[in-house]
Amino acid sequence: MASGVKPRVKVPKTASAGDTVTIKTLISHKMESGQRKDDDGNIIPRSIINRFTADFNGQNVIDVTLEPAISTNPYFQFEAIVPESGEFQFTWYDDDGDVYEETKKIEVS
Amino acid sequence: MNLKPWMAAAFVGMAGVAIAQDDSTLSIDGEDFVTETAAPAHVENLSTIYSGWRFRTPETQALQEDDFDNPAMIFVDQGMDLFNAVDGAEGKSCASCHKGGPEEFVGLHATMPKVVDGKLIVMEDLINTHRVEVMGAEPWKWSGADMQAMVALIGLQSRGMPMEVAIDGEAAPFWEKGKEIYYTRYGQLELSCSNCHEDNYGNMIRADHLSQGMINGFPTYRLKQAKLISRHNRFRGCIRDTRAETFAEGSDEFKALELYVASRANGLDVETPAVRQ
Amino acid sequence: MELTRRKLLALGSGAMALSSLTGLPAFASMMDDAIAKLTGGADLGEGAVTITAPEIAENGNTVPIEVSAPGAVAITVYADGNPVPNVATFKFGPLAASRSASTRIRLATTQNVVAIAQMEDGSFQKASANVKVTIGGCGG
């Protein structure tokens, strides 16, 4: 489902070196579980985001494996250390091969 | 209250654990909201009106207290994209005419529905009329994702303003019709809106904590469907649950009911887009 | 899918027939199998991992949870009453400031949500939380 997928990410714009920053991410996605049936009794095929990663200047913060039990419009909150100014890269991997990306810059003083 | 005995049992069966609305204060990004106030004079059977937010669990409440945690906001973002998207034969977007952006609509949502040229108009009507007549575009489906994203985007501009729906003058006959629907028992269960949301708010109906059925937070992100739910969709769900044939979304009956139910929340702050169970 | 009462009843009787045949709550043992696969059957300690979840979920479709385990390299979350017990695995990278994360999950019914943390020394820790999922009058 490449259409209608929209990521949202919340990262502070500034921080001090070595600070802990809280990051929140949300992406619009149906997360079709593969457990449901349509009105004719046919299984609706699974279609989920199966992996989410957050990196900062090329180094990993968190790498999440998602199963169908993650709710529609997957949400994550976690904490990162920012050693220097740079860019967060967020990536969501869809079952259908699509990849959704978002980046956020942070100024570290 | 005049309920059948089994119905009374259903409502009070869990009264031992039922609690009324809580005392929490809704605060979104530092701004406090009015979720409790004296009932307007035209709501004869209630002394105090409460936002549905006050009847939810702390976990559900928390989802509405931070604009990032509120999943409805991704759909508001989509509404913003739609606002700027050219659609239809005239090659226009909403933004082509509304150059001030959605901010042009500050306060509008708090006064809707309203009567224009003798017709009762709700927000969905306004949006589709402009799409068809000005943009030459296809009308959106009433409870579709695009429509409700746009209703939420426009509604958000009035968030924190008190509901102030006019019920007099030209609106009066529509309002009376809505009131009649509100107090009419529907379906095999013979339940009116008032049986649950006026006589029994704060009680449990099976595992559901009944609110006063206020619509000041619509469209609302319902955890059950995990998307924005329109007012008429919720009306339909309620009437369907009484095991009745329901009115259609966008019908004159539901528009009249929307006016009446919206007016019952006069004085509560607009919470659009709210989060409910 | 619109889950009608009739379909729910059919689902329920099917599940009962299954459990009476096997004599076991099928889903819970599926979770135990999944955990054994992760840990290789290692002992599970307790105390170093915490899971925070509501006691009562207003709707099983969206249940907020948080897991935390200082010193963990990864935390895997399971739900023992779901048709598929695995929920998510959080692997922490070099720039993770804490070994904690929050998300929102689906719970098919009242059940235990279990977190298994893999610690830096290779040992495993376990924590669980029971979440009651209500079937609403109208909202559920």
C-alpha cells in the first residue's frame, strides 16, 4: 500500500552534545494482519510494515521487527544520544517492498 | 426513565464498578480545555455537560493530550496536502481561493451546522459544494478518508473555542426535528439517544462507559477503527446497535440530529480531532 | 471484516473444540515455543526488565505498552492470547540512550503481554503484564 502512507517524526531541533533526546515516530499504515477475512470468507492477505530503523549519522539507534500485532498507524517512542550535529534517518520497510524514509536534522552545541 | 426491566438491569448491572466522569483536566500542549460546564438552557434534563474525554481511561485520555501522540494528526497532515492539491476541471485547489490557508476558517467549526439560504448545512456539505461548484471536482464520500481529513483540518482551526451553535431563527425548525429524533426510541431494543447518553451517562452498558454523547471532538480518531470517524458514521453506529434500520449519512435526518446534538455541547471547547475508544 | 455476534460465536465454539481436543490452551504454548526458540531454552531471570501496560484496555486494537531493560541488547514482546504470539523485537544500537521503547499493540482478548530481554552477557530476563481487554457494549 504505497498510497496514503505518511510518516511523522518528532525530534528536538537542538540539543547539547551527549544529551539524551526523546524521539517519537508515527506512520499511517493499515497493518493488515493476515488474520482477517472479507465478507466472502476469504483471508485478506497480510500487508504490514515489518521493520523500522532509526540511525544518526550512520550509526544505529534502534532496529525494530514488527509483527501483525502492531496497531494500525504504527507508533514508536525511544531515546537517542546525540554526540554531534547531524541527521537522523528513519526508515520503514513494507511487506510489498516499498520503503518509506524521513530525515530530521538536529543542531548540537 | 421508563426503561424495560431487562434494560434497566443491563445499565445498572455493573453499577458497582461504574464511575461517573473523572476529575482530570484536558490540557493539550499547555492549553487547558473546558470539558465541563453548566448545561445550556435548552438542554432541560442535564445540569452539567461533560466532554466525552472525561469518561475515557487515562491511557486513552493521554493520546489526546499531545499532538504528536494523537494519531488523528497524521490525517490532519493529509488534509493539509489535500488543501493544496489541485483537483477537478477548473484546475484549482482549496488554496487557490483560500489564500490564507485553513486559518481562514478559525471559528467556523464551532458554529456548525448552520442554516444558509434556508438549508441546513454541515461541514461536509460546505466542502463538497465547493469541490463541485468551484473546483469542478468529484464530491467526496461522506465518511471517506479524504473528506474526514478535511473536516478535521478545518475543525482543528476552532480547537479550544467554545461550541456556539445557533438554535433560533431559521435554525429552529431543524433543531426541533433533531430534538425529536434524539428522544425517539429506535430499533428492536427501543432505545433513544437519551436513554443512554442522558439517563445513563457515567454508567456501564456491558463493558462500555457511557458518555453524554457530545460531538465537540469530531471527527474523532476511534481506537476501534483506527481512523477518523465522522459524526454521521457514529450516529449510524449507535442506531444500528439498537437493531434498527438507520438513516443514511448525509440525510436530512442526520443533519438535523447533528445540529441538535452539537447544540447540546454549547459551552464546551472544540476538541477536534479527539481520540476515543 | 465486520465481526458479527454470530461470527464471534462461531469463532468461540471452534476454539473450544480445538482446546478440548488438545487439552491445552493452544496460544499460550505457541508463545512458550516462540520464547524457547529465542532463548535456546536458557533460564529466564526476572527483575531487570519491566513492562508497562494498562490493566484494562478500552479497546484491544490500540493498547499502549512500554518495555525497559537497562543493559539489554534486545527486547522481544509476546502476547500469549493472540493467534500469532510475536509482537515486536527492539534491537538497541550504539546510539540508543536507554534500552527502552514504547509502542501500541493489538490484543485479541484478555491475556498476558510478555517481554523477554536479551542481556549483554547473553542471559535472558522476563517480565509480564496481564491486560484485560473489554468487549464493549457499543464501542468494543
